[in-house]
Amino acid sequence: MRQSTGRHRRTRTLSVAAAVAVAAGAGGVYLGLSNGGAEAASSTVTVTTTAQLEAAVKSAAAGTTIQLRAGTYYPTATLKSTANGTSSARITLQAYGSEKVSVDGSKLADGSWLAGIYGDYWTVQNLTFQNSPAQGFVVTSSVGGVFKNLVTAKNGDSGFTLRGDGTTNNLVQNLDSHGNYDPAGHGQNADGIAVKFGSGTGNRITGARLYNNSDDGLDLWQFSSPVTIEHSWAFGNGKNRWNDSAFEGNGNGYKLGGGGVTVAHVVNNNTAWGNTLHGFTENSNPGAIILNRNTAYANTEAGFYFATGKARLARNLAVSNKAGLSKLGSSTVSAANNWDSGVSAPSFKSTDATTAYSARKSDGSLPATTFLTTGSTAIGSTMN
């Protein structure tokens, strides 16, 4: 057994004035690791202005907590950090208590991201990132990130992005990502959440609402490690809401691959409705994607499109999709879905989506709804 060194973590809560000094590198308070990592300082920085926020993010180190008081912050450059936390001394960026906070990109230069995290063990929670000229919130090659109770809305490209090799063990929980549209690409790039161009195991998306984006709800293009998606809703994606005469948005609910990558993503208990292409699609990913207890309703194309790969579909429910319940290839394994022989589709308790747009519960989880629920314990999404 490893003997204790007698060292303990130190915690400091700073006043606004002291916090600004620390963020600017003054005051002699050390925010990082000392003694070869054996001891970690922990400081809480509370900010009330955009300048304070920019300085605090720039100077963040292991153990730093940055709290934003209520209001809207307008950065003049991308909020960017390469700092690493540790599993025991995370870096946290969050709203102060239950206060409502927005970070707004409307003053950024064209093509700028609103926020970019390039470090490990970050927690970012209870914030809105909106109106960026390009991507809203981008996480690159991060380990152990927790991104919880966020909104990414009306950005000029994808709302939330995980990317890069070494993107490992990140959790995206209770994300609302909507209204994202890339005018430069006529809508062909802006997804609700994109996990693209990278690799890394243990990444999970849960409790997301991905809606009214110009391209797809979720896009896993060229991400070569399995991603788990569960208890999430993708709806209304791919519609031209921006009067773009050259609009090119796709409009899949869940785009589960593409770009020549073979990978077995795991997709459990999700729902797709009202999207302009497929509810769920392999998008040419030939891997053994697992889909269990998902529901596809009233999408313009197929509910489930898995025509070329080795996907394994069980206990899924497809209803009222205009191009058919499912389009499956000869290598696809299909069992106990409502399109399989002898399996009936239970009736929905409600097809009125109004409550699906309701405010989330106090803990950030999806709102209670009877929309597209069946009461079945055997087939289809439970909508929670």
C-alpha cells in the first residue's frame, strides 16, 4: 500500500478583484500542480465581465474553477485553452449557482470558433454558447471531459464538436443543440453534435436534444472508435429555415459514420422524427453498428437505412417514415423489430410533440412526455 505523504489539496475562493489578478498572472497564487504533481492547488475564480472571463480561461490550470455570474458575455477572440486538469484536480467552467449565462459569439471575426478546449479533464456545465460565426464549442483530443447541461444554438457551423485522435472517455450529457446553420456551406456542415475526424474509446452522448439544425442531428463522420449514443432525440434537422436558395443540408437524425471508416458504434434508446432524410443511417459505415430500442417516426426517407454494412438491429420501432420503415442489406442482422415477421408495432400514446420542446427537468434531464411512448418494455424508445 502506498503511504500517505501528508500532503493535502488546498482550496481557495477568491474575490472578484483577487480573481482578476490571479487570472492575469498577478498576486502570487499558484493555480497549477506543484511538487512534481504530488500536490494540487484549487482556486475558484468568479467573473462578471468578458475581459475577466477571457483572462481566467487563458490562465486556467489544474484545480481551477471558473464561475460566471448571470448575463451574456461577448468574447472578441475564441475562448481557447490547452491546459490540462487531472482526474483529481479538474478544470471547471460553469455558471454561478443556478444563474443563467450565455457566451455569445456575435462580436467574433468571421470564421472564428466560440470556444475551443485542447486539454484533459475539463468540466463545462450549465452554459449557453450561441451566435458563433463558425463552430460553437469544440473539444480536441481531450481525455476525461464532462460537458453537461449545455446549450449550443444558432452557431455558424456545428453546435458541439468532439474531434482529434486521443479523444477518450468524454461524456456529453443533457445537451440542447439547435438552430445551427453554416451559410458559407449552404447548410451542409452544421450538425447538432459532431464527433468527427478522430479516434478514442469511451466517449458517450446521453440525454441530448438535437433539433432544427441545417445538416444532421448527430454526425460521426470519420471517427474510427466506437461512440455510445443513448437516450437522445434528433428531430427537425435538414429543413431550410434560412431561405437559402442554394441550401444543401442533409437532414439525417443520426448519421453513424462515413468517409471509409469501419466502426461499431452503439446506439440505444434514441428517437428520430421529422428529419428530412433518414432517422438512423450507417452512411456507408460497414461496421457492426448496434442499434437497440430506438424509434424512427415520420422522417422523409427511411426510418432505418443500413443497406451495405453489418449493423445489428433489435427491438427498434419505425412508424410513418415516408420511404419505408427500414432499408437493410443482406449483411444486416435484424431481429424483433416491428418490420420483422411476426412483430407488431405498439400504438403511440401521443403523436403531439409539443411537450418534447418543454423545459428540461431541474437536473437537466429530458422533459417528461408521452410523445411517441408506447408503454412497451420490449420495443422502441422509452423517450426519457
